[in-house]
Amino acid sequence: MQNQFDKLLKAVGMELSQLQKDQLLGYVALLHKWNKAYNLTSVRDPQQMLIRHIMDSIVVNPHLQGERFIDVGTGPGLPGIPLAIVRPDAQFTLLDSLGKRIRFIRQVMHELNITNVTPVQSRVEEYSIPEGFDGVISRAFASLQDMLEWCHHLPSKEHGKFYALKGIISEEELSQVPAGFHVQEIVALDVPELDGERHLVIISG
């Protein structure tokens, strides 16, 4: 796993400390172990988790701006936990409505000594912080329209942005972005050994 991970990181030109690599591989191990009982992800093979969960999450890191982020509908902590590991100076709130996922995230934090994550069990429309977030991240929302309508209250007023991790982007989906929001950039992401397209859609309010 370590060798494969080093090759994947080299392919995207990313350098991480040994501690960060150990934490990310440790997260894969915990996800694989807990998945048998908790059904946290449809990906069963740890090697595939490395590509489809870890690399798919951390390639977004260079495009994020700010220090306070919320990962909405985080599931088992994706992309929030991998991003928190590679961006230790930032703070990440991981929000999900299912208790079993939040319990798993707390266990990951405890076992891997991750201190910059705050797990929250809540529905997104019922949660906010007064100062808002620099970035609202989502990997699981069905559409940009739903993400913006349900999460419109989360970014900070001054410079908060939405970061949507998507596969293929359709013109129809882009045309349904609600009034008052601006698609700032669509970044094609390169995830080595991953079949299919990946994009990051950056939206400002």
C-alpha cells in the first residue's frame, strides 16, 4: 500500500510528510475494518479506496482558499478527513445526519490523532456558525442546485465559496444554478488510475 500510495502521490506531484501518509493509510485501514459492520462505502477493496477516496479527495487541496471549511454530507469523512490530514493548519467541520458515520469519524480522530476536525450530527439546513465558513465542500450532493439551496447560509459573507466535487458536468446542471450565485471556475481534476472524469466546481455567492 505504501509503495502504491507513493506512486500515486508522485503522479500528481504532491509531497506529504511520513506522518500524513501514515494517517491517510491508517484511515483506509479503519474504513476497510468498519465498513464490514457499518456499510460506510460501496468501495470494498483498500487499494481502490486509496484511489477513489484518498486521491480523489486530496487532489482538491491546492484549489481551496481559506482556513475554515465545512464538508456537508461527509458520510464516513470524505473528502473532509483526507483534506484535514493534508491541510493541518485549517479547521474542518464534518457534517452528517447519520449517527453511525459521526461515531466512525470520532473513532478515526481518536486513533489517528487528528485534532483539526469537528464532527457534527445535524441536518444541513439546521446548522450554521455566526462567522460562516471560508469554504463549503461537498462530494455527495445530487445537484449543484440542491447544494446551493440547502447550504446557502453556510459561507461567510465576505469571501465564502462553494466547492462541489463532481464527475461529469452537464450544461443543464450549470444552467440550473440559482440566481445570485456565480460559477467562478470549473477545474478538471487529474486522479491517477481513476476511470471517469472528475471536476471541481467553484461557486461564489
